[in-house]
Amino acid sequence: MSEHRRKPPQPQGGGRAAARRGQTGSSSGRRAAPRGATGSPSDSYESGYNGSGGEERPYGGRAEARRAAQRSGGGRRRAADPDRGGRRAAPGGPNGPGRGRGRTAPPGKKRFVDYPRSGKYGVARWLPSWRLVAGLFIAFMGSLVAVAGIGYAMVGTPKVAETAEAQNNVYYWSDKSEMVSTGGETNRQIINLSQIPKAMQNAVISQENKTFEEDSGIDPKGIARAVFNMARGGETQGGSTITQQYVKNAMLNDQSQTLSRKFKEILVSVKVGATWSKDDIMAGYLNSAYYGRNAYGIQAAARAYFNKDAIKLNEGECAFLAAMLKGATYYDPAGSTSIDPAATPKANSKRALVQMQDTLDKMVEYGHLSPDARAKYTKLPAVKNPRFNTALSGQIGYLVDLANGYLVNNSKTTGITEQKLRVGGLSIYTTFDKKKVNELEDAVTKVYKANIKPKERPKTDTHVQFGGASVDPATGAIRAVYGGTDATKHFTNNADVTGAQVGSTFKPFVLAAAMKWGVLDPDLGPDQAQDERTKVSPKSLYSGKNKLKIKDYKGDIWRNEKGEEWNQVNDGDESYGTPPSYRIDLREAMRESVNSAFVQLGMDVGLDKVKEAAVDAGVLESSLAGADYPSFSIGTSQPSAIRMAGAYATFATSGKQRDPFSVMEVKDKDGVVFTHKTETKDAFTAAVADNVTDVLKTVVDKGTGTSAQLPGREVAGKTGTTDGNRSAWFVGYTPQLSTSIAMFRLDDNEKNQNREFLKMFGTGGQEKIHGASFPAEIWHDYMEQALKNTKPEPFPTPAPIGEIVNDIPTPTPIPTPSQTEEASPTPSPTPSESLTSPTPTPSETCFGFQCNEIGGTDSGGTDGGVTSTPTPTETETGGNSNGNANGSGGIFGGPSG
């Protein structure tokens, strides 16, 4: 052997040979037990074990180390153990791993998951076994089922989001055609499934979810497709059932396209599918879906595209609306180029037709539509131009406000609160006649444009406003109003609230009070006088003198709290009647609108009774002002145009009072919520009301209201002009319609903190505005059109009523002696009569107010017809206003005509 292949010399005392040489041979030919086990001298070596000598022996090499390891429990063979009957012990002791050279130790405890795989080497060690793969799959699916089960158990059915139930209220004209849909941020009106055509339900089932009736609320294949698309960043839609779409639209505020949101949608959909009926799901879906044109829900969509209720949709229209659910931006025939230039009307119409035809074909395929019926719809249905029913411009806003106010202010009767209005979903059928509303607006606009020139006459024609209302006397229904130029620009409804004094249009209530209750007896005390009254006839006489000194019913000069006398002026400072008494009857006083006569009549009747008569007629007590002052009788109050029209309607119906109202009926998705029931009150007897009407006919026939005449019709009405010419009115009626028109100047800009009524001298180019001018002209133009196709009706013939108070008897001629003899002698008074009628004392006869009580009062008292010649003092006082006649138009001045 060459030298370079020779093994290096082994170290002394180390190495494999040395270890073998160190072993003690056995005479039996068998290998002896390890020294450590026999107590041989070799135990004194350092071997990692403590020998008998207690010293550790270091290993000399790998062989020695291996043998030491074998001696500690992994050796090949062990000597026989005397305790085991001379049998050879297993290597490594009694619990050794095995015996014999080269034998592998048995494996330890088996692992639950054998991965990396034991007993395998290389790549095979890292490849999972089929058992492992199957186990992992089963565990994964089991965990999914467990998580889904826990999630299903824990998730509840969310409440339908308020945004999904937010609806508009729909307002209708008196003929039940739609006026406007408004009241909420969302154009929606929820309806029951019974109000949705079966064709609409079948259309969405055929196009969106043909297994709707059988599925559990989800489509596993569709979900898998949607999840796969989301995972790869593709389209996120698709695979959603009708139930899922309803859940997404109405129950989940989170609309993000994420796996967690999709998982939640699935769980809720399964829950809804298991707990809700299919009818409820279908109704919820069709009422919450978006169809374009700002229309949420099938009812709003039917109105937006076809201007009809959903229940009236045909199969073709239903298929068309089902197409809109795909995305109206690209299917609405009107186009949406503002959103996408590609969404032209032509392109959208083509897409909509294709989608509609596809839906109809599927309806036939799935047995929802017969081929014959399907053949009728080969073209797009006639779609209305887009209209968004949220505009409240013009008069519409005033009408909606009136209807809402009526419902809320009478919530105890209507059941409609402000909160319920905000939630929406109501169909509100109003009393407003569309034709009459337009005619009233046209009449006002015509007069305004022809006469009011703010640019030419800025000092007199600025801030001119009109208000008007028209009421049906038979029911109290408000047929028309004029609230102002535009509800979106002029916010105050001039038909409902003006703040303008009504002036002489208040005088009919004074006359009605005089005929209903009568004047007080001046010879009795206040308490007794209330029971002893004389009902007044229209033929009664009162002073028409200008600057008349007003007295109370006893004949005492009325004084205010400052002790100042009241001297009532007439319009134009004109006196009526023949001097010196200036007596005129009440018919003439009404015809010429004589203030002095009606102020004194009001004092004789009692202002409390005048107020009561106005309230009985229908004027709101809260609008009455100045009832403690004589001028109350000539219109210092501010009733609305609606209330004035309603109050005059009480005269038109022979004293039957009916409150004005603006809503006939209210419905929601479940049916009728409220129906108006007209309540009739007996405000006046027919004799009183018909006599008032007869007197007011004179005003139109040949008085201040002649410009309101309607050829061929009987008209009753009254003009009104207030002090300072700050407002002017005309209120009139026929048996079929009562209308009031107000005109005033008011700078109602909200920035103007000191708003006040402005004088109208020179307005419209006229020296002074009267109720007989522009208001009566508007009244005439409107009523002429409003009653155009209505048969004229006469007013009832009034029955005689009351007594002629302040009557002037025909002078009795002085009898001649012969006549005296022939005349029946006047019987001598009996003693009892003499006792009860003592002769007045000189002081009673000649001095103070007692003289006036016996001899009569000056012009306008209740003297039973005996009139004394005015004294110089009375004449001088009567000709001097003392600054207390008509001042600045306040409560002391009062209206003038």
C-alpha cells in the first residue's frame, strides 16, 4: 500500500481499535456487558457517567462516544440481568429500544397531522397525503358551515332604512288629476302589492330572478360568480336575487363592494327569504327601487314616465319600467347626455326597446304572458317628457301650504300631524279647481299689467299686492286662491294672511247683528236693556252726517279712555241725507257706504253683538281687532280673504254657515285616512241673511259696486276702503260662488324690519284706490269666467223683518173744531196711569241729557221717531272733529268707506 493511502496512526488511548483492545474478552465467546454495568475497573474512566469511583471519563473519539451512548441505553447487547433469571437484558437496559446491531428504534407517538410526512424523504416528505387533503377540505367546509350557522343565528332582519321609506305626498285637484308630488327629499309613494299590476311583478321576475318564487333568497351560482368577479377586480354586480337587491336597497346603509358587505348581504337575504313572504319582498323591492327621473318606487315611476297610477300600467309599460331598473341613464328615451354624452335619446331609445323586447320574450318563455298579448307590444310605449314634480312655483306652493295647514291645524279630526306629513306617502285630494285657480290668477295678472307700473311710478306703484279667495257656499270648499305672484318668490299667502284691514266690507255684519238681536232700549239699564231689544228693519233710519258725534245706546256722547269725543267722518267728508236730520235708511247707507250711520248702529246694537255676528258668519275671532271702539263696525279687523269669502257665503246660503276647507280626502297605501264631513251651523235665520243679501244687491245694482255687475246674474257684494287708503276690498257672491279680492301696498321684504302698509293715493294712476276700482274689476273678470257654464240662479226673496227704528212719522194735520168734535175723544188717563206717568220737573224737561232722553237725540239716537232741532252747541260740535275723526289709519281713525 502506498504511503499516501496509509491510515494515519491512531492516538494512544483513543480511536476505534484502542477501544476494542480495551474491552475484556469473554470465555464464552459472547460480548460482555458494558463495564459500567458490571463494576469493572474501566468504570474509573471518564465516560460521561459516574463510575464507582465517582469520576467522569472523557471520550477518546467517535467510536468511544458511540459505545458510551450504547452503554447509556442505545447499545447493541447487554449482559444477562441476574434479576431477570439470567436472561439477556435488552440493549440500553430493560426499557431499551431494541436489540441487535443495526435495528431501527420504533417510532414515537403518532402525530395528529403527519406533515411534513414522516418516513418520507425529499419531495415526497412535503407532498400532503390524500388523507390530509380530504381532512383539510372537510374541516374548511365545516368551519364555513359553522361560521354561516353562527352568523345566521346572530344576524337579525334589519329595519327598513328610513331613506327607503321616505316618500312624497301627492296632491290632487278637485277633479282628482295630479297637482304636484312633493313634501320629501325622495320622490316616492309606497303602495300595496294589490296596487301593482301582476304584469310588473312578472316582468321583474322574468328579467331579474326567474327562480324568485322558489329560491331561499340567494343564488349560489350567482354569488360564486360575483365573488370571483370581485376577487379579480372585475364587475361586482350580477348574481343578486330580487331579495338581495331589496336588502341592498332598503336595509343596508353600506353600499360598498366588498366581500364582508357581500357576506352580510347574503346572510340578511337568507334571513329575509326565510322569514318574509314573497309578496312582502316583491312589494318592498318594487317600492324601493330607483327607476330614473328622480322616481323611487313603481308609483312614482308610473307617474314620471306615463302620468298614470301604477295599477293602470299595461304589459308593455311594465316591461319598459323593468328595463329602467337596469339603469335609467342608458335606457330613458329622453336621454341623459348631461351624465354621459353617449346616453343620447336615440341610443337610449334603442337600448330600452331591446331590453323591453327581451323582457317580454322571457315573460312568454316562463309562462307569464301569452304570445298573443306579447305581440301587441313591439314598439316603445308613449313616454311623457321628463317632469320633476317638486316645483312649487306660481300658485301651487300656496295651495300645498293651505292643504297642509288645514290638515295639521285640524289634526284631532284629520289624524294628520306634521310628523306624518314629513314621513309622506299620502294622497291628498284638495278642493281646488284647477280651472278657477288659473282664471283667478289671470284676472289679477290682467289688471296688474294694465295698471300697475312700478318703473313709471315708483313712488306709488311699488309693493302693490293682491290676494283673493273663492269659496263654494254649498259646502265651504275653497275653489281658488290667489296668494301672490309666485310662492317661490313671495312667501306670504295673501289669500290666507294679509294683515290688511277689511274696511267697509265689515258693515254687513253690523246690519246682520241689528236684525238678529236688535238695538238696545235706551230707557232701560244695561242688564235689562239686553233683554229688551228692538230688531231692526233695513228701512230703519240713521244719520248720514259727516263728522257725526257718536253716542252710546243711551244717548251719551261716547268718549275714549282719554275723555276724547268720537266724531265719525264719511269717505270724502261727505254727508248723506237731508239736513238738518240727515236721516237715511240702512239700505241707502249700505249702498253708499256711509260710515257714520253704521258706526252709530253698531253702538246701538252693542259692539259685542257685532263681534258675535262676524264670528257666527265665519270670521275667526283671533282676526278681530278694536272691538272696544266705535270704528270696529267699519272694519278695523284683519280677516283673511278666505274667511271673508266664507263669511259672505253664509249670507248666500240663507244663514247656513260652513267653515272653508281645502282637503276633501286623504289616503295612504292602506286606504282612506281622512274624509271631510261638512258641518253646517245656523248662524242667522233665513230672514236675517236674505235681507242682508237683498241690501247688498243694491250695492252692486246701483251703489259703489256697480263695476262688479254680471249681466244676467244676481250679484250681492260690498266695497271696502280703509283710512289712509292703505287697503281696498271687494267681497261679493252669487248663489253658487263667493269671492273676495284684497289690494294693498306692503313692503314685506324680510330685510325691512319696519314693515307697514303704504298709502295708495296715486297708485295705478288713480287719485285714490277704492274697493270699486281694481278689486271689483278683478272680481268681475274672474267671476265672469268661473261661472261661464253655470246656470244663473236667483237669490231668495227676503221676508219682512224688524221694525223701523228712528222712524219719522208723517205730521198730523191740526184738526178743525168740527174735526175735533167728530174725532174720537181721547180717553182721560186713569188714576193709575197718572201715577205711573208723572209730569217731568222743569229741570228734567229743560236741562242736561234728561232733556234729550225725553225730547229725542240729535241725529242718530233712538228717540222713537221724535227729533228735536239741534242746539247751536250740537251744531258747532258736529262740525268740528276735534282731531278725533279719522287720523293715521289706526284704531281710532278706522276705515272710511
